[in-house]
Amino acid sequence: MAKIGVEQSLTDVKDALQSRGYQVTELARAEDARGCDCCVITGLDQNMMGIQNIAVDGPVINAHGLTAEQVCREVESRIQ
């Protein structure tokens, strides 16, 4: 199963992805995203100051305004 990185504050998303069988890694630092097939972020600190450092080769999903179920569907559609 795919390895999904999830920002720390998104516990409902983390729980929902784990219940679907995904391996979930908590994203506390940029290095935590290495090896992840997909990352889910809150969007609150997305690209601050216009600086972008790519730490993951897969898609990055902004969970802002989405339910845990919507995020799970988005993850599934992007990693397949």
C-alpha cells in the first residue's frame, strides 16, 4: 500500500487513511516527506515567502476546506 505523508494537525485525515490501509507518516519537517507517494497539507503555510523546496516526487494535496472523506478520495484518485 502507498505511503502517505500527512501534516500533524490533520488527525482525522490520518485516521481515515489508516483505516483504508495506507501507511501514514506524520509530516513535522520537510525531510519527513521523503519516500512518500503523496502528501496532504493543511494549506495554511503553503509556499510562505514564495520559496518552494520540493521534498516529494508525488502529488501534494491541500486539505483546506475538505472533509477527511474528500481527502481520501483525492489521494486515491491521484496515486492510482
